[in-house]
Amino acid sequence: MNRIAPNGRSGVAQLEDGFAGDVLVPGDEAFDATRRVHNGMIDRRPAAIARCVGSADVADALAFALDRDLEVAVRGGGHNVAGVLSAMTA
């Protein structure tokens, strides 16, 4: 399920407008390092990663994902063996 435009960056332009944190898509320099989880056996490839700075960013990222029927996973600074803590996945 990937409902972000194939050209990536333009697909997240609406989210980036007014977003205080970073929005990363495949091809961005920091994307691969940011998507990694502690367990090296887990290799998720999200459509986008929203690195939220505050509650407004969280609300905007969730609204963006819900509007596009994207799966969402939250990473709050920890990790778990299942590897389900990527920022936003699709």
C-alpha cells in the first residue's frame, strides 16, 4: 500500500507545508539511515518518514496518512524486536 505519488517529494508537498520537522522520502540523503531499526533483521521501506517536532506535526502527519489510507507506525525513541517502530510506513 503506497499512496504517495511515485515522484516522492511532490507527493508529500502538502504535508511539508507548515511542517516544523523533516519529511523524508526514498532517495533523500537521510532516508536510509533514518528508516533503520535496532534489529538488523527488520528492513522496512516506508513511503515517507515524518520526523515530528511537536504535537502539531504529529496531528498533521496522522491526518496526511489517514487521508491517503497509509499504514502508520510510530517510533518514540525506543525499539522492539518486531521492528514495528518506523516513523511512518506504507
